[in-house]
Amino acid sequence: MQDAEDVRRTALSLPDTTEKTAWNMPTFRVAGKMFATLPENETSIAVRCPKEERDELVLAEPGKFWIADHEAQFAWVRVRLAALEDGDELRDILADSWRQAAPTRLLEAYPELGLPAAE
């Protein structure tokens, strides 16, 4: 099972990522732009996710993904840490969120993290 320390270690392993407390919880930022938070009792994470993909994730795996009421208008999704299969899945989720927040210069500098799909 993944926990808050796994989230912290994985998020901070991504390029130019820092941790900052905001709203009384840990948040993770790339080049100053937030891409993940550890809300509640650090049993879940909130990550960036395009609304269309978010809705599909929630429908496909409601035991793993959900939308918090106060985040419904934003492109964020919650992920239950206990529902993650392993550290690779956590890294994939955090890296995807990181890519959505990272500036082009970082996306180009770290091609191994993958560029976001063209819209």
C-alpha cells in the first residue's frame, strides 16, 4: 500500500518539484505551479486531470478515483492511496499531473517523462 511518504518521495523525485504547505496540507509544485496535494488524513492525493479523462476514470474505477465536491469545477481528481496497485502506478499518476503543470522548458528537458498529448 502506498502512503504519504511514498507520495512525497515520488513527487519530489520529479524535476524542479518543491513541497509547500498550503491550506494546512502538503502541496507539490513544479516551477511554482501546483500539481498534487495530500489532503485530509493523507490517505488520498489530489492531482491534475483533464475533466473528460477524470470523468472516465471515476466511472471506470470509482473505488480508486473520485471528485471532491469543492473541486468539481476544476480539472482535478482524487486518488485513494490504498487502492493503488504499486509504486509504479503512483509514479505514473504523479508524472502525468506533473506534465500538465510543467512549463515547456522542463517537458523538453526531460523527454523520458513524456510530453502531454497534443490537443
